[in-house]
Amino acid sequence: MNELPELCRQPKQLIDNVWRGGTGEALVELVNPANGATLARYTGASAADLDDALVSAQKAFPLWRATPAFNRGQILRRAAALMRERIETIARVLTQEEGKPLAEARSEVQITADMYDWFAEEGVRAYGRIIPPRAPNLQQQVLHEPVGVSAAFAAWNFPARNPGYKIAAALAAGCPLIVKPAEETPLTCLLLAQALIDAGMPPGVVNVVYGDAPAISEHLIASDVVRKVSLTGSTRVGRVLAHLAAEGIKKLTLELGGQAPVLVFDDADLDAAIPLLIASKFRNAGQTCISPTRFFVQENLYEAFIDAFAKAAFALKLGDGLAADTAMGPLVRTRRVADVQAFLDDAKARGARILRGRPAADANGAFLAPSVVADLDDEAKLMRDEPFGPVIGVTPFKTLDEAVARANRVPYGLAAYAFTRSLRNAHALAEGLEAGMIGINTCKISYPETPFGGVKASGYGSEGAIEGLDAFLVTKSVSLAY
């Protein structure tokens, strides 16, 4: 049953605060991954649509940057309040287009609204400073100013969070934005944009376009109008956009793929650790860039950990995200089932021990049961590449130094986790693990007030926190002699 609001049943592009149909050539069909049913069809943005969005954002920039930060924050706060009022509608749309359980969808909308509120407050604190001069007739000051029109590209796995975080930071900093939600999941972003319009957002401050991702990114980034680019996506796409942005020397934030290690020491509290790890791993069916994936478990706890984790994982109820008893929904598309299955096939060929949960009752959806793969060597595909699905690899280790070295051997460095009661271990791990975010005895590492970003092939720059605001600002030094 199609339960979408009118704006999502006939998806439009938002340009200059006007909803209008895309004029691109291809017709795109959106499907519910839980059952394969068609949700909506849309025509993506053409080059002419993108040019109109660029003109709209360029026209809006002088007015928006001149709008006091307090007033910009008021619009963000009103939009956040509207998102909370409409949370049930937005969450149901999100679940239908992406697949995650309704409770997770509600949480995602709530944290996105929280981010709007946080940046509404932080925007008024883009402080400059006065530098003590070396001469009595000299004043030296530092100013932080909006970088300009920005282009944001969001991944499909968090249809509210991914575009919402970029919108909140850009608008708080004084930057108009052209945002491209994922072509697979654009509908939630339309509802976020409508909340901003209803909150009083001036025309051109946020434009929403979607469709042919390579064509849109190439067109927008090549424009002299765009001065800042932000991407949440794969490392492969990040490399492409980095090359495109380099041509115009454009400021760039990349939040890319991960392959998060988990180090479980023999002094860990398994009763506390397992529920945290289960919730984090199987959130969004494992389709999370900070999802725990490579588990290094100290030898004395190895078998006990596998038994406890598998028992908890296999107890999860798979099903349509709209069902009240669903604990894990489908993957975003049926093609992803084969992508994740390739990791299991590689493990089987290597003689690994594979433990699998029960499949979902609905065979029409893009479902894949949780899997625990034990006794893997570090060359296995699951220990090298990001599966982006409900699968983990488990392997034993002897010493802390060994575990850290093995955790750091992949090119990614987004998130890492560890469980230990030793303060000495905790400090060594905080210093030794190569990751932008580390959780020790917790998997909750992302909040509006904390920076979200990685190192190495996981990208650079951060969303959230003061670093997220800085990403949309430039620094100006002024020396005044009198």
C-alpha cells in the first residue's frame, strides 16, 4: 500500500522555492525494498535545471550571508520543530524508500532535527578574534565568513541525516546550498526541504536536485558558482569528486567508506558489550559507514563471544520496516543482496566457519539474514573490504599490539571500537587506533556536538560540532594601520 504524501507521490525538484518536475531524459522508478512495490516515478534534473539552481543559489548568497546568524538560526529552529511535529509522516516515508525499521527512521529524523537546533545555536558563535599588535597604530583581526554557494551530495543509507547535516551546517554558516539526495532515496529530503520553506527559508537558500548522479556532480562542481563541496558516499565516488573539486580549488569535505574494527579483550564485560554491538551492527541492516565489521577477540574470550553474539543476532526479527515487531529491515535494493553474499562466498572458499540466522518470511524483499563468520584470516574479503550489510568477521588475537596492528592494516579509518576494563588498554587504544572516531566500551560515537569524520581512505573534514560549521567558513585576516 502506497502511504506517501502528495509531495512524494509525484516527486519534484526544488529550485528557488518552487517545486517543479525535472526535465532530464530518464524516468526513474522508486521501489520499496521490503516488497518490491513501486512507490513513485520521477524524471531527474537536466543541465538546464541545474543551471537554474545555480542561478537561484548565487542570487540568494548576498542576502543570506547578510542575514544575521541569529535570524538564520530561528529558521533552522522552526524547521526542526516542524520536523518533530511531522516525524511520523517523515519516518514512514523514510522507511518505505530505504527499508529500515520505523523506530530507526523516527530516531534518524529526531537526530537530524537536533542537528538543526545545534547549528542554530553554533552559528551565532562563528567568532573572530583581535590579535595583539606589534605597533601602537595597528589593529589586526581575524574574521570567519561563509565560503559561498555549496553543493552537497548525500548517500542513500540515511535519507534524513545525510542531507540534513549538510543543510544545517551550511545554512547556519550563511551558505546557500544545492543538495543532491541519493537517486534511490530522494523522498525524505523533499519533506526536510518543505519544512524549511514552511519555516520561512528565503528562495534559493536550499535547492534540491536529483537524478543522474555523475552528470549532476560534474555539472555542479565544474561551475564557478560553487565554492564548497560536501559528500557522504563511497571511497570510489570520493576520489572522483576530489578530482573534480581540485580543478576549481574548491573546499571539500569527504565522509567516505569505513571498515570498523572491534577489539574485544578478555577482560571485557560481555553482558554489557553484546547488546551494544548488536544494536550498532544491525542498525539499518548493517548499511552504516561506522558499522562494526571486523571483530578481533582475545583468545580466552573467543568462543564465548561468538556464541553470545550469534545467539543475540539470530534472535532479531527480520521484516518490513513498517511492522511493529521488525528489528531489522531489508537491504536498500535486491542487487545489494548479491554484493554482500560475495563476502560470504569468499569466506566459504577459505574454509571459514559460517553461522547464519533465519531468513525473513517475505521472499519478495531485499532481505539477508545476519551472519557471523569465524576463523578468518586477514586476507579474507570480509576483513579487507566494507560489506555494508548484516555480516561480521571474527578472528582471535593474543596481544594488544597485535590487535592494533591488524586493525590498522586496512586503508580505511572512519570508526573503531574496543571493549576492555583496563584503563591502560583504553589509553593505548585511543592513541594507537587509526580512526577519526573511537568508541571504548560504547558504540554511541555520533552526536550533533561531536565531530563526525575519518582519516586515510575514509575521507577528510568533519560534519557536526564546531568542525562542521568551520567546513563552510573561510578565514580572513585584516591588518588596519591608523
